[in-house]
Amino acid sequence: MAGTDTMEIGTEPARRRENSTMESPRPERPTRVVLLVAGGELAAAVVNALHQAFPDLIVLEEDAEGKWAILRRRVRLLGPLPAVGQALGGVLFKLIARLSRPRLAEIHRDGRLDMRANPHAARRYVGNVNSEPCRNALVALAPQVVAVYGTRILSAATLASVKAPFINYHAGINPKYRGQQPGYWAMREGDAEHAGVTIHLVDRGVDTGDVLHQARVAFTSADNITTYQHVQMVTALPLFIRAIEEALDGRLAPRRVDLPSRQWFPPTLWSYLFGGIARGVW
């Protein structure tokens, strides 16, 4: 499960903004690392790992997207029947997660994942990572690196708000398994070779940015759709930290990966049940 080899290339360091207008406030003391994150247990583990590695970390946390907003977006993208099927699947997954608590506790213990809320990490609530308050906060903090985990897709305006690399942790092998539940889909497709994690630069697409590090992840027969991402995080966090350190040192080595590209969505209830019964992938 080693990360990919990299070759050293330079990256342009972040520069302070000099504009003192309302749209671009004068920066505070420059911050090395800012983390854009949504809430949740897995997000807490990311905050804890990055705060330990980078004590000056500042967290900009957005509000969770509402269930109706998610449903409406999926109806637009996929149609009403798949969208409703995904929502029904989500109800089942909550039950499966409860039944999987012993396995989750084992993963957290053996992988040394700290799932507790961190009261020591500096945190600001920005509502939405694509909001003006979030962009203003980024400009004011003037980070050298912006780490990203679990947020909405970043807008062009947010990506352009600071001259710093935005680095995302994705729980799948890009570009073959972009989008949601990539570990599950790799196993469902009988493609364990491409079950893993990717650390990549963020662009305007969905997990389409250049790859910094990738690693395969092995699951056990005790794992399922609610535990895959926890297993993956054990492997991903050291790679995430490594990529941030490389960005701080000006030695990022982004590359393209020659794989088919596809964006995946959560399985519908009936698709999930078929996969479990017919293929033994839960």
C-alpha cells in the first residue's frame, strides 16, 4: 500500500493580497495550512490528524447540505427514480452503520483514528465553502496550502480566491472511481486492484485534478459500504499529510493517471440489495 513515486517540481508560493477593499480584505498573519471541511465523524479524524501535523491549522467548516437540496440535485442529474432509490438506500445504510459499530471501533483502534471533536484546533464556520464569507476568510488568512475534505464541489471563485494549491483527499482511485462511494463501487465491480485512495489537486471538475499520491487499500469480509471509508482513511491520512508537506516545501509532483474516467453516485436501494445478494458485496 505504498504511495506513488513522485518527481520534484517547483510550485509558486502563495502571495499576500494587497487589495484592501471589502471584496479582498487585508490579510492577517499568513497561515500555512487551512482545511476546508464539512462536519461529521470522518471529518473529525481528518481535523485531528492535520492539527497534530500542523499545529497552526485553521479549519473553515461549512454547514451540511440539506437532504432536500441533495435530493433535488440528484433528481436533476439522474432523474426521480434513481434519486429516490438513493435516498432509500441512505436509510438502510444508517441501520447497517449501527450494526457495524464493533467493526468501526476495531478500525478506529487499530488504525489510531481519533474520531473525537477537537476543541484545540482553530475553527471558523463559513456556512458554505463557496460563499463570500469563506472566500474572504481565505484571502485574510493567506494560506500556503488549502486542504479539502468532504465539502461541496468548489466553485471557480473559491479556487481563485488565493494563490495556493487546493489539495483534496478522495476515498477512491481517480479517475476510474470519481464521485461517491468509490470503495464500494470498486468492490462491486470486482476491481479490488483499484480500491484505494487518491490525494489530488482540486480543479473545477469532480475529482478530476492531477494526482499527487495514490495507494491501494485492502478490505476484509467484515467490511461493508459503511466501513470502507474508515478503512481507507487509515491509509489516506499519512499521504494527505505528505502532500501538504510537499506543497509547503514547494515540491509537489502532480501527474495524470491513465485510467478510464467515470463519476459514480450512491447505489439505489434495489441496486445495493442486488449487489449484496448476487455478488456478495455489501
